[in-house]
Amino acid sequence: MKKAGLIFLAIICTISCFGQRKVKLKHANTGKGSVQQGIRIDWVIGDVVFVQNETTIYCDSAIFDRAKNSVEAYGHIRITEGDSVTVTAATLTYDGNRKIAHLRKNVIFNKLQTATLYTDFLDYDRKKNEARYFNNGKLVDSTNTLTSKKGYYDLKSNIASFKTDVIGVNKDYTMNSDTLQYNSNSKIIYFQSLTKLEDKDGGIAYYENGFYDTRHKKSDLVQGDLQTPEYKLKGTRLILDNAHKLYKAKGNVIMTSKVENMNIYGDDGFYDKNTGISKVYGHAYAARVTDDADTLFISADTLMSVENADPKKKRLLAYHNVRIFKKDLQGKADSLAYVASDSVLYFYKNPVLWTDENQMTADSIRILLEKKKISRIYMVSNSFVASEDSLKNFNQIKGRKMTAYFENKNIHHVVVVGNGESIYFALQEKEETTGEKKEKFTVTSGMNKIICSNMRINFKAGKVNNISFYIKPDASYIPPHELKEEDALLKGFEWRGTDRPTRAQVVKNKR
């Protein structure tokens, strides 16, 4: 008895499962049937309704092949999947065994409260819960509109995959890509290939891969760059917060100022669009290319750029362990400011500069650039210009204020104003004969010391040529045999030749 009951139950289950696989005609106003090659075909017309499980098919007319469990439907086609999916189209071929609907012409696929897909060619696989389109399609939701030549929509995960000529549009940006994915529930876009995004403010971003949360306007991207009309930010990883206009870059960061033709490099950086402030740090250095390709390099612990609608407030700031390198100029300071509007570099806290053989120090120093070349160097308070000759003597000029003037990249003359002092060593070439061999050598023939409030020092080929003195000069000459060590240095003098930076010390190129 128990065995018979089990057999009966199995039969009932088989019939039930078989019934679930079959498409049923639920309603039609009229219909007629015929047998073709032993197969019955039904033609039904008017308010036609088919059902299979939770799927309902509505149309004006249809050809129903019961043996093949298939439907060819025409006119005002509508498919509903429970209360969550609605699809409309002009024509439909439905395979009830495979549960695949082939919809053509003016297809509109809608998932309730999530997204709507528009296309002329759509295959809807009910088993896989997947709607796949080709020959162009458009997905629209409350936030974004995305179009591509082909793609598919996964109903379970709400993820749409787009391929070939992908274009995304919303109120904030336009996006172009070859491949990307979009979660219509979370509103997150996943980048699978190089993607270009242009925002309403003219900013342009390029992404390799990563994601963008369109609801919260945040991105986490790998190998991308962001461009504004004035700046470009690039890094191995970009973290972008469009809602707060805060953009971060990590790894091999390059920030470019298009206006100033300057690149800033580092390990990490960020750009705050609201404040106009950007920072780069970690092996940070800046490279500013001049017209003659003589690049000015600046390195520091942190480099900061400040942009402003007022040109006088725009500047580049460098602070802590600042070094600069240019073919004709090297320097070191604690901090630096470059003001683009007046083309002036300001050095603060124990600054020192070198040009040719000359070392310049002062409490503060500023460099005036004209046509992107050094025009003048202003030294304020405790100013020194010094150079070391071939005999390790130090020629020195000291004053309250000094201005060094340049011509053709070389120092031309220095003007000293207030408390001027100068030490200059006279050198003499001598010749000595040893046997048949003559040897030339240089000796110090004496030291000139001048105290004068104001003076002008003229240079030739980077070396002191002559000096003019104004307002009661007090000059003295000390012959070599009377020269004492303490007389050879002016008060406050410090030779900092070991601090002179090389290109390798400034250009911290780890990339």
C-alpha cells in the first residue's frame, strides 16, 4: 500500500512539473486551428493572453504551436513577470521549453522601481533572469541614462553590462567608454576599460578601472586622471568625491598646472576644488619648463598650489626642506612661495642660493623672473655674496640689502645698500724654473678690505671684475705676510658649499 502511494505521488509531481513547462492559452476572442504535417497549429486573435508560471503574455494575435510549446505574437505585445517586470514590443517569438522570449521593434523592458531598457532587439531569458540586447540599447533610471551597441541586464543582481560605444549621461556629466557595468539598484558604475568622463564645469577624467557611486558622487579608481581647465591630476589610484569637490590621488601622482606649464610629482596628493587648494607630498618635486627647455625643479616635503580668481592670490607653496635646481641656479631654504602674477620666487628661513661660483645668503631672498628667466635676486637683511677662489680664499660682499642683476643667465652686477663691506683677495701668477722645467702657479698677493655704506660690484664670466664705492669708503690692503685668519672672514659669514643641491637630490624620480 505504501509503495502504491509513493508511485501515485511521483505521478502527481511529474504532471505538475509538466504543467509548469507548458504555455497555456488563457484567453482569445476568436481562434482557429489547423494541422500541418501532423502538427496542430492554432491562430488566435483579439485580447490574447498566454500564461506560464508567473509569466503572462498579452498580444493582439498569435500563432500557438502546442507541440513545440512556442508562441509567435503580434501587435501590442506585453509580458509581465509577476509584479516586478513588464516588457512591451511589436513582435515576439517565445520558446516555452527554454523560457526565452525574442522581442523585436520598439522594445521597452521595465523592472519596477529600478530601470527601463529601450531597444529594437532583445532576448529575455527567464531561466537566467537576463535581458540581452544587441544593435543598440538604452538603459534609463532615476539617475543615469546609458547607451551602447550591445549589453545585458541581470534581473537578480540589477547589474547591467554595456559593451561597445558606451555613453552615459546624467545632470552632472557625460561618459564615454568601451566596457562598463552599472548597478541600477545601488547606482554604482564599474569601469572595465578606459573611460572618459566630462562634467558640466568642463572637467575631464580618464579611468582605467574602479567604480563611481553616482548617488553619492564618489569614486575609487585605479590608474586614472582628472582634468580641469587649469589642472590635471593623475595617479595609480584616484579617490574622487564630486559631492564635496575633493579629489585624492595615491601612487605616482602627477599634478599639472596647464597655465604655468608646471608638473608636480609625489607619492600622494589631493585637490580641493571648493578652496582651490591642492597638495602633493612624499618625494614631492615640481618641474617648470621654460621656453628654452631649461627646467626649474623644486622639491620639498610638501608642495601646495593655491588657485584663485584673483591672479595676485594664485601661488605655489613649498615648505620644509626646500631645494631648487636649474642649470644656472641652485638653492635651499625651509620654505618657498612662487607668485605667478608677478613671477617672483620667495625664499624663507635660512635661504641660500648659488649661481655660477657665487653663494648668496640673507634672512630672506626673492627672485624676479622675466620672460621665465632670472632677472634679479633681492636679498634683505644680513645679505652676503661670496665665492671661493682657486686657493680656497673666500671673496665676500656684505650689506643690509643687496640686489643682484642678471644678463643672459649670468650675474652682471650687485648693488649693496647700507652697511656695505667687502673682502677681495688679489691673486698673482708666478713662474718658477726647476732645472729645464718651468712651472706656473698662483699665489695670494694680498687682501683688499673695504667698508662703504653703498657699493656696486661688477662681474665678468661669473667672477668679480671691479667694485665701485659710494659715500666715504674706507679701504685697506693687507699683504699676505700680515694676513691673519680672523681678518679673512666678515662677521656672520658661513660657507655652505656642501648644501648645494644636485639635480638628483631635487628630482626624486621613483617612477
